[in-house]
Amino acid sequence: MERLWGLLQGAKRLSPRPSQTIYKHVEGTQQGCPEEEEEEEEEAAKPPGHFCPMELRGPEPLGSPAGRQNLGLWAAAGRRAAPYLVLTALLIFTGAFLLGYVAFRGSCQACGNDVMVVSEDVNYEPGPNSHQGTLYWSDLQALFLRHLGEGSLESTIRQTSLRDRVAGSAGMAALARDIHAALSRQKLDHVWTDTHYVGLQYPDRAHPNTLHWVDAAGRLGEQLPLEDPDVYCPYSATGNATGELVYAHYGRPEDLQHLRTRGVEPAGRLLLVRLGVISFAQKVASAQDFGAGGVLIYPDPADFPQGPHKPGLSSNRAVYGHVHLGTGDPYTPGFPSFNQTQFPPVQSSGLPSIPAQPISADVASLLLRKLAGPEAPQEWQGQLSGSPYRLGPGPGLHLGVNNRRASTPISNIFGCIEGRSEPDHYVVIGAQRDAWGPGAARSAVGTAILLELVRTFSSMVSNGFQPRRSLLFISWDGGDFGSVGSTEWLEGYLSLLHLKAVVYVSLDNAVLGDDKFHAKTSPLLISLIENILKQVESPNHSGQTLYEQVAFSNHSWDAEVIQPLPMDSSAYSFTAFAGVPAIEFSFVEDGQVYPFLHTKDDTYENLHKVLRGRLPAVAQAVAQFAGQLLIRLSHDHLLPLDFGRYGDVVLRHIGSLNEFSGDLKARGLTLQWVYSARGDYIRAAEKLRKEIYSSEESDERLTRMYNVRIMRVEYYFLSQYVSPADSPFRHIFLGRGDHTLGALLNHVRLLRSSSSETPGAAASGAAPGLGFQESRFRRQLALLTWTLQGAANALSGDVWNIDNNF
């Protein structure tokens, strides 16, 4: 570069400077002005002088001897400098290109480990009828928070909890009309109602359920008090069950297996089990699998610890819960219950064949005192005063369940804001409306937040907001009977929802405390949840975000927050049945559960006491979290779903199978095909990530293609090799049946089990008692492998892009 500079300076001195204006001093009144033909270096060194009159003189003519000489020298210098000039130009061009690339990468929405990273300069264009300019992410946040603050969540929660709203009741019908009218008053594009005629089970007031002692001769003795005849287990088998009593802890398969190892046989007995850990339906299903005759479920004080300033559940309160191991109307499994359509007389395989009944802690204490047999393990001990916890058996009991079935109309209410660019893709948010009892925490909070979000987004639309995708707000009916309303809707529109529904956000059970935040969700949403947590203020830690609150005690924040979707979650059917990623999140108490859920004590006053007056702040935080989720999901250019996360999920699950590879190899079996399918999925995810990274964001056609592939990832994990009518929950990670990874793992464990009964068999839908079967293992392996391979192929895109070396 120094040589280049010297050549240029030399050429500059020899140049006639044809484009340079040269001034010469003119004799006149001002004397002493220097002649301005000196070199620039000398001129720059002199101090400024007085103004001198100047005359314009042109350069030396090119035809003159001096001009020809200078021109030759200039040409020679130019020839020598040309390569350096070209090199300099290339360096400048390369630097500019790299600078532009870095700038583009900073704005790319598919960088790093997350599928999407949105910065605050991402712009959102308003609709054609808007009167304001471009909306940026920070503008949308401010707009949302400004309008959200205008609502009155607390009063809506209180008023809703005071209304009778059992599914099928007159009070529920009145509330449905009020909510439909409330949605119609907002700036929504569509408001409508779907009505389903479903089979629900209610207590028979004329013939209440009963519990009696039975003497040695088998005659009914003293009747035990069931304090509230309205408390029952919907979908319990009706009829009578008689047998000796056995204490079975939480009623999990491993608990019942432990009874057998201690010499206490559960078959033919009535089981006394504690509330918690697993759902009512799972407790009854496990008892049925082990041959029990009936189940009694009670709340143990050990599972509902009371603080000095927090209310607790009364000892004479029983807890309500349905026992259908599934979702939706169990009398029309796999089919929607529209217009009282008559289907073949088939029932859900999840309906129990044994009776079940909730009882209070007081009644359970009476029963435990009568038990004999070995003492229960230390971890099985509860806190019922004066009640020794023994396994049994005890005296005989007679349980009579007389619930009645009724065909009942239920109504789901819908409101929609149509999207601007992708109106056929829906972001769905819903809340259960019905409740058994006051249901303040169960459904009043979710209903209030849903209505507030409808009002907020309606106001945002009036102020220039126009989502890219459609927003669908839904108030569900029949939730306390096992997400009946939402599942019937999914069954009715399954053929199009898996193509159009992007994500489902549930508002049920959102406020059960204020100490911790939990999210039950699909892995696709974990990265987005982390991003939103960093932008929502904690309701009880001033100056902290929710992310800082949850990460304070555990740096692995997702281990603290993220949980898989359980079957009793209202969001479960969306993922396990329809293949739509879903989330249900909750604020909960640290160290104790909300004690009043599914009881008549779930009132606004008790919820307010549990939260020590912070109910409005926590509800507001829930609304902020849900609202910002909706904005991101409905308006980000590229869907913020982290499809690469499932590679980690598969790896973690397959790691559980690795310990049995030696046992399988000894039988001439291998898991190699599952490993290969997992590798194909991870490669397909990485390939798609790179495609998105290098694509042009402004290409709408390409962006839509990517979004379609991303939004269907969850659906790819529904096994295409089993019937939805026979196995409605086809998801290989969350579902039930032999096609699931959990069923395969439970089956493989039989290789090392001395007993044919394996804990978890009932939970995964596998039939216990058959031992390890090679033919069944091969079928399970094929179902799992080809579902996973199909997901990898679908994620790859077009058929000519698929790695066919598998």
C-alpha cells in the first residue's frame, strides 16, 4: 500500500490537473498577495492572507510539449497502479459485503439455537384502514399493556364464581348467553356457538351413593356418612362392590405392586387411596388392572399442608373428580356429538368397570383405624391424627354407586379476529367455563382472563393492530367431565384443525398460588416460553421478571418450570389427539397445592386468602404472559416454534432404552432402527434451520412454506399406523397404547422383571400380565420407528429432498 501511495503522489505532481481551477494574482490595489501557482503542500503551510483579486487561467494545453510529457508520465504511473486500484476496490467490496451480511444476520429470525429471535426493531405493518404508522414489537407490547390495564379482572372473577354453572344446568345456559353477548360487543370478525349433545353422569338425588360396613356373614351393617351427596365421581361404574379394605397409598401401579410384594393382594378388595400425584381416572384404572373391586379416594392432610396464615381444606370435605381415562364424551369415542347423532352402541375403553367414590378425611380416618396387617412404609404414612397407617386387609365394606347418565346439550362459544396474511392459520386460546361448585380457581379466573384478552385485542385492532394469523378465542363447556367440550370440537373438525391450528393456549387452573410458575407444554414451545418469561414482571418480586424469579433457585430454568402435558390437562387432547402443540401454565404455591380445587370451598374469598390479597396482580401477570404469547404466535413473520427440541426429547427417551441393549442383543434383537430414525430427524431439523437461516425474509411464499412445515411438526408424531377410533391418543410420546415409546419401554423392562406385572403398564395403555413377547416387541419397535422416520421425512420437505439411505 505504501508503494501504491507513492505512485499516486508522483502522478499527482506530474499531472496537468485538467479538471483543476488555477488562480493567478492580478496586479491591483492589494499588494503582497502571494501568487497561487505554488504547490498545495506549500499553500497549506502558509497562514491565511488578505483577499486578493484573482483571474481564472486554464491548464497547459495538451498539445504543448510540457503537456505531452506530463501525460506520458501520468499514463505510465496509471499502468503501474492499476493492479493496486483493483485490489483496493475488491477489498472495499468484500468489507461492505461482510458488513451487510452481519447486519442481515442480526435481523434474521432463524438464528442460533432458537427457531426465532425477535428483536425490538421487528416491524408490524397495520392494516389498510389504520390511521397510524408502522408498529414495532415494542409498540405492540406497549399497546397491549396499555389496553390490558383498563380491564377489571378481579370483579369478573368474583361475579363468575357466584354463578351456578354446572354443565347442562339452566345457570350455565344463562352464562353462555351472557358471554356470547360480551364477545358480540367487541371488534371481532366472527362470533358463533357450537352445541353438542353429550352423555354426562350426575348423582341421583333420589338414590344417593352409600357406604356400609359388612359383617362376617356378609350382611350390611352401619352406614358410614358421606357428608355431601353431591360429591361423586362422574363416569364411575354403577352398581355395588363388596370386599375387604386395603390401603394403597396413591393407587399407582407401583403402589399396588408393592402391596403384592408385602403379601397383601389387591384383587377382590376395596382400595383406599390418597388424592394426588396421578388423576382420579389413573387411580381407578390401575385398581381395575390389578383386579380390585372398587376405589375410595380421600384427601390426606399430608398432601394439603396448612400454613399459619393460609386456609386449609376442612376434614369433612370430599373432592370431586371424573374417572374416565380419556377426554370427551365417552359414549361417542372418536366421533363428535353433534345434533344428537346416533352412533353404534360403543363406549370408550377408558370407562372403568368398577365403582369409585370420593370420601372425606374424617371418613378415611374411621376406615384406617379398622385396618390390620403390616404397617405401611414410612413414605406411605399420612397425617390423619389417631389413625395408624396399615396396609390391611380390614373389615368388609359395601359401596353402592347410583349415578345416572343423561344426554345433555353443552355449548362452546367462539370469537375470531381474522389474520391479515395467513387467515387460514389459527392461534387458539381457550378457557373452561363450567364448574362443579363455585370454581373460582378452576374456571372463573380463566374465563375472566379470556374475556379481558378479547377486549384488549379488540381495542388493539381499533388502534392499528392487525395480526398476521387469525386469533380464535373459545369458552369451553363440559370441562369438569374431562374436557368434553374441547374434545368434541376437535373430533368434529379434526380433518382441518391439524392443518390450520398453530398452537393452543389454555387458561385453565392458571392461578393456584403465587410462588412458582409451571408450564405443561409441548417441547416446541419451550424456547418461546423462555423469551416471554424474560419480558413479564413477577407479580410478587418487585423489579424481577418471571424468568429471574424461576431461575433464581435453579439455573436450569426449564427443569424448574417445564412439565409434560398430563391427561387431566385441558390442553392434552390438542397435542395427544389432534397433533397441535399446546400449553397450560399455572402460578402455584411453593411446597403445597391449592387445597380447594374441585370442592365447594373453591370460592373467590378462599382464593383471595390463599394469595394473601395478590389475586389481581397474579391474574394480571397471567394475562400479560398469555397476551404476549398470542402476539408472538399470531404476528411473528416466522412461527416461533423450536422444532429442533424434539431431537433432544427423542435422545432422552432412547437413552432409557440403552440399558436394555445387552438383554435385547442376547435375544438377537436390536434398537438400531430407532437410532437411525432419530438421527434422520435431527439432520432434517438442522437442514430446515439452515434453509430458513439463508432464506430471504421478504419472500412471502417461501415463508409460508416454512411455517406450514414448522406448525405440523407435532402432528408428525401422531402414529399413522393405528386407528384413531381404537387409539385416539396416537402421540408416540404423550399418547396411550402399544404404539407409544412409554409402552415399549415398559415392555422391555419385563426382560429383567421376575414378575409379569410392570409398574406403568396401565398408564401407557399396555396390558399387564403377559410377560415379554418378542413378536409384540417387534411390532412396537416398527410402530415407533416408522412414526419417527415419518416425522423426519415430513420435516425434510419435498420428496426429492429426503435422505433415502435409511
